[in-house]
Amino acid sequence: MSLNYSIIGIRLKQARINKKITQEALAEKLDVSVAYVSRIECGSTNVNLKRLSEICTLLDVSEGEILSGVTMESNSYLNSAFNDLFKTCPPEKIDLIYKIAKVIADN
């Protein structure tokens, strides 16, 4: 699975806007250029995990939320992951996964 840097950029931009931080202020806190922040938000440059973590800390958002688009606080944060898993599983494995999950949930 490859990362979609355009989507990551969109999520970072939205998180920045939600925190009411300008690109200029974020760039200053990261000690980078405004152009670099803009390129990250546009998805035209790949952000490494260390820098992503720094940005997420400043924006008070989890890396998982930026990478996947869901938060662990959400009651349905695994729905997308399970749906993706089930798309590749044959029906008998889906049934087995359900039965195992049911046993765990009931105990």
C-alpha cells in the first residue's frame, strides 16, 4: 500500500485551518519555508514520518488520523479497515472472522 500524499496534504491543511494557524506560522514553528508547507499541503512533496509527527504535534492531531482519515475516538474507526479486509477474503473466511469476533465479543 502506497501513501497518497495529496490526501495527506488535504488532511494536514484542514487540521491547520481547524487550529486557525497560517501556513506562515506553521512554517516558522517547523523552521521551514512557507513554500515547503504549501507543497506538503498540495501533495507535491512527500513528507517523511519524522516531519509528519512534528506537524501533527503542532496541529494537535494524530498521525493515524492524517494517514487514514479516521480517529480512534470514533466508534467506527475500524469499519473502513474491516471493509477493505473483507473485500479480499473469500466468504468462508469472512464467516470464520465473524465467528471468532462473536466469541470474543460475548466473553
